[in-house]
Amino acid sequence: MAQALGLIVVGVVAVCAYAVISTRAAEQAARQTAERLAKERDQLGQLAARIAAQGKSQALEGELARMENEVKARQSTLRALATGEMGNTTGFSPFLAAFGRQALSGVWLRTLVVGESGEELFVQARALRAELVPAYLRGLGREEMMKGRRVTELKLAAKSLPESAAPRAEAGGAVAEPTQFVEFTFVAPLRLAEPAAKGPGQ
């Protein structure tokens, strides 16, 4: 019995010792895991703080704002064109095409200004001879773009440039302008609707 009790005591002591060792190992592993988690949590907090401190990229924000403004401007322009707020919605190509069709030998354009969305028209040109001017104007008058317009100002002047001031022909073979010519300008805005005539007593 003494031997049996001795064996039991030894067994209990061994079990207790194993339990203590296992518990200590588990506690150490738990501490190591907790320390790792705390370290990773700190690193994550530091990273979040850096990102928050840097904020959004100013360059990207500026580019985004610029693109948004461009989109809004284009949308506004399209709306204005669709509703006719800008007046002429066909562009200026009809004017260029008309002057191209009415090109006349001995007459050359110097200035063409189309303003107020096509409502204003200013032309400055030169002709070799004075009789070419009315022929040129008659041709333009047959163009669609001249309908509804009225020439409100027409000027003609004979010009003579000194040889020293006259443009010379370039090396590429371009013909120089002559030193004697007739310069003419005219203004042809769209004709506004005439006010209705007032009757007697109005």
C-alpha cells in the first residue's frame, strides 16, 4: 500500500508539474500573440495617421476641378446653341464659302470680320480697277449669306504705294501686290425689322 500510495503521489506530482509547464507555455504564447497584435495595431494606426495627414492629392483635385469646369462650359455652350441664345448656330463656314465662290480675278480680300454671331459683317478688299468693285459686290449680293443684310457703309479710295513700300514677290513664286489699286470697305449688318408705322392718332 505504501508503494501504491507512493506511485500515486509521484503521478499526481508529475501531472501537476506537466500542467504548470503547459500553462506557462500557453501564457507565454498568449503574451507573444498579444504583443504582436499590439505592434501591428500601432503600425496600422501610424499608417492611418500618415494618410490622414497627407490628405488628398492637390494635383489630382486641381485636375478634377479643371475637367469639371470644362464639362460645365461645354454643356452650357451646347445649351446655348440648341436654344439659339448665341444667334448664328451654323458657324462662319457659309461666309467663307460665299467669298470663295465669288472670287474675282483682279480682286483680293484683305480683311473679313464676322462679329456678333454673324449679325455684323465687315469687309476690306482691293481691286486692280474701280469697275471691278460693283461686279464683285453684285456677285456677293446673290449669296444666301447676304440675304437680310443692308450695306450701311461703303468706302472706295484709290491707293498708290511707293516702290520702296510695296510688298515684293517671295522666293517661292508668290506674286507681289501691285503698287496701284482701289481699296474698298463695306459694312453689311443684318437688317433689323422696321418698326410698324403708326396710324393716325397713335
